[in-house]
Amino acid sequence: MIGAGSSGIAAAKTLHERGFEFDCFEASDRVGGNWVYKNANGMSAAYRSLHINTSRERMEYPGFPMPPSYPDFPHHTHIAAYFDAYVDHFGFRDRITFCTAVERAAPEPGGTWRVTLDTGETRAYDALMVANGHHWDARRPEPAFPGAETFAGVQIHSHEYLGDDPDLFRDKSVVVLGMGNSAMDIAVEASFGAAATYLAARRGAWVIPKYLFGKPLDQYAASPKIPFAVRRKVMQTLLRIQVGDMERYGLPRPDHAFGDAHPTISDDVLSRIAHGEIAPKPNIARLTERTVVFADGSEVEADVVVYCTGYKVTFKFLDEDVISAPDNDLPLFRRVFHPDRRSVFFVGLLQPLGAIMPLAQVQSEWVADHLAGRYALPGPAALRKDIEAERERMFRRYVRSKRHTMQVDYDDYLAALEKERRAGAQRALQAGGELPLPPRARARTPA
Ligand SMILES: Cc1cc2nc3c(=O)[nH]c(=O)nc-3n(C[C@H](O)[C@H](O)[C@H](O)COP(=O)(O)OP(=O)(O)OC[C@H]3O[C@@H](n4cnc5c(N)ncnc54)[C@H](O)[C@@H]3O)c2cc1C
Ligand SMILES: NC(=O)c1ccc[n+]([C@@H]2O[C@H](COP(=O)([O-])OP(=O)(O)OC[C@H]3O[C@@H](n4cnc5c(N)ncnc54)[C@H](OP(=O)(O)O)[C@@H]3O)[C@@H](O)[C@H]2O)c1
């Protein structure tokens, strides 16, 4: 197992409970990954003020609720503490090897994996579970904007933003680029100290509030039994009533229907725009030594540019010809099983409309069923057909962007997985519970 963030601990808990032999390697000195502010692994994108934007009821692991004292949208310190409590509650901390990064995982003939650690040690495993996260490798604009190399001000990516330096924005002119959640939070934060804050975007987004009629918006029943088109229509109408059109705030009109992009959630940004504290702008066209020029030809003095332009999906420990995700695209069967490599499993490598954690737990249980011979995959042709159909549906629906390569609808995904697990359990019965990997499923050292 690679990683003990919120996805890796869900997988480790499952393997621990089911009695598998496994090692979980974590580069950091603690669990929680992204949710550990200033994480020793240098990979966390958390900033000082970060709160979750998926409500706690959507985010908590099945069977392990967050403490009742937590608010609906807890602070990152609450979330990191919750992950720690999860590990202690289920008693598997000693199964995690901390301060140990996997440097390389190479497939061997026969499907086993040769794993090299940063301690220099090499071990062999029957299977690899990958839970290394997908929000740590910053994607800056590619290619860089003309003039970026001679711009005299500060240019950072949102991943570098810690929110602990009051001087970064104070009395400065700040340009924030992007319409995702990082851009919303950072533009709002900048607007409280900066002389001027500009929010630049190459396309519009539906900015949705955390609450609708006093209840976290993501807790509104979104039963997969109701056709998506109907659910979309209802939500879009409710938002029109509560929020209104984006153009009314001076933001670009979204070029897509509600639900066809990863949700941009902010209670504050529209209010700061309404107060004149954030000025919407089109995309950046170029930078000069002291200014930013936008696509409409307008130009502003700028001291700081914050690129909130998303992340790359990267597996540093895998050779590119083994497994990689060019343009963030890695086709997998229901976001877990690789079509060609049957002894590698991905956990949490998906972007739900909803939180990742409960899905990571269900994915882990599914993999454990498979390893125990209680779930059998469909045949290779059916598996590929399923992957292709799912990709086609996703790409048809979502705005073409490197941020939309692994989108799932939370409730629909869970329902589909439950159905697939039942079908696979039948197949496994028919196959007499045949094991997909050698029954030992345990570490053998040294290689
Ligand atoms: C600013 C921000 C806010 C977010 N807010 C939300 C939210 O509100 N709700 C939500 O559901 N999602 C949110 N996300 C998405 C985020 O990806 C998930 O919340 C969550 O962190 C995913 O957990 P993970 O375990 O998959 O990845 P991570 O949290 O990134 O953890 C990966 C772990 O793997 C370890 N690791 C990586 N490589 C190696 C290696 N080679 N060897 C050993 N260990 C390794 C890392 O040290 C780390 O501990 C947010 C993302 C960002 C950037
Ligand atoms: N809990 C929270 O409050 C919180 C806070 C921050 C982030 N997050 C989560 O963290 C993840 C990453 O979010 P993110 O906002 O950092 O990234 P993101 O969702 O990938 O958004 C990137 C934004 O940058 C734009 N962009 C990308 N490349 C560009 C370019 N070259 N020029 C102009 N614009 C460009 C994208 O536009 P296109 O759409 O056109 O590609 C998009 O608007 C998401 O899952 C998000 O929900 C959560």
C-alpha cells in the first residue's frame, strides 16, 4: 500500500480487518495527507483557513461518524484529527510504516511487484494498492503566459499558498487565476488585505453555496433512481432562485449546464464581488514587468499572481510505460482496476461530486473481496467495454478539461458499485472462489 492519506487509511483498515498480510508505506510522519497543514511530506495543499467544502456527513467514513461537536464544514485541523482517530479506533497504526516513501514499484514477470523504498530496501509483493493522492503535483499554466519570465512581482501556484504570511497580499494588487475551489478561497482571502483583487477565468462556473434553505447543499437527496437530467433541472432552478445568474455578479456565463463541471463551492466569493472587493476578469493574456494584461485587452498593475490552475495526476514511483496518466487520464474499471495489470489497485483516484473518503472505503472493501476470491472481474472484453462506455459518458457530459478525467457522481457511483459487486460475487461463486493472485498475499523479504 502506498500512502496513508484518507484513501490509504481506508484501505489499510479494510486489509487489517480482513486479515491480509500487507505493508503500508507513508512518506510522512503521520496519516492524513492533504489534510495535514504543513505536512512534513511537503505535499499538502492545505492553507491555514482551509475548511472542507463537502459537508461532514458526506465526508465521514461509513461506521465512523465525526464527533457531534464538529460543525457542518470543519476546519482542516478537525479533519486531520478525525483521520488520526479513525486509525486509533480501528487499531492499525502499527501496520503503517511512517517516514518511508516508495521510490519505485516495478512489475515482475508473473504479476508481482518489486518495491524499492527510500531506505534503500527492496521487497517483493503480490499486489500493489496505490493511494498516493492526486492533489499535490501543481499544474501551472502550460505553456507559461508570455511575459511570465520577466514579471517583477510574485507568481505562485495555489499549492504553495499557506495563508500564514499576512504581507503576501497586504496592500498589494493581486490577480487570482481559475474558477475552481482554490481560486474562490484564495481570492476571498486576498480581498481582505489587498489593495485590489482580480479573479481571472478562462471560463465561467456555477458558484454554489454551502447551504441551501439552511441545509448543506450536498445533503439534498440525489437518488440515482431519479434521472440525472431531472436532478440537474431541479438543482439548477433552486440555484437560480437562491443565487441568480453569474453574469449578475460580473462573472462569465458558464458555458456548460449545472453539474457538467466539478462543483465550485463558495459562500463568500459572490458577496466579495458584490462589495466591489473582487473584480472578475477574463483569462490572462500576458504579463508585462509590472502588469497583467487580460484577454479583453484590459490591463492592471499587479504585485502577485496566484495560479489556481489545478493538479497533475502523477505516480513518481511507476515508470511511465508501466502506468501513467497523461493529461490526468488513466482509464480504470470503475476507477479501481487497471485493464492490463491485474495486481494493482487504485484507491481514491476519482473526483466525486461529493467527498472521496466513503468512496475510498467502499473501493477498499471491493478490492478485499476480490483478493479473497469473493468478487470476480468481468471478462477482459466486457471490462474494456465498461471502461470505454463510462469514459464516453463522462467526456460527453463534462467540460473538456484536464480537471475532468475521473469524475463520478457520489450516489450513482456507490449504487453502481453495489450492483457490480453483486454481479461479481455471482461470477466468483461460479468460478468456485478462485483467487486472482497467489493465496499467500503477503510480503516476502528480501526480494
Ligand atoms: C485544497 C484542497 C481541498 C480539498 N477539499 C476537499 C473536500 O472538502 N472534500 C473532499 O472530499 N476532497 C477534498 N479535496 C480532495 C483531496 O484529494 C481529498 O480530500 C483527500 O486528501 C484525498 O486523500 P488521498 O489519501 O487520496 O490523498 P492525499 O491526502 O494526498 O494523501 C496521499 C498520501 O500518500 C502519501 N504518499 C504519496 N506518495 C507516496 C510514496 N511514493 N510513498 C509513500 N507515501 C506516499 C503522502 O505522503 C500522503 O500522505 C481537497 C483537495 C485540495 C487540494
Ligand atoms: N475544501 C475546499 O474548500 C477546497 C479548496 C480548494 C480546492 N479544493 C479541491 O481541490 C481540488 C483542486 O481544486 P483547484 O481549484 O485547485 O483546481 P481545479 O478544480 O482543477 O481548477 C483549476 C481551475 O484553473 C483553470 N485553469 C487550468 N489551467 C488553466 C490555464 N492554463 N489558464 C487559465 N485557467 C486555467 C481551470 O479552468 P478549466 O475548467 O477551463 O480547465 C479551473 O477553473 C478540487 O477537488 C477541489 O474541489 C477544495
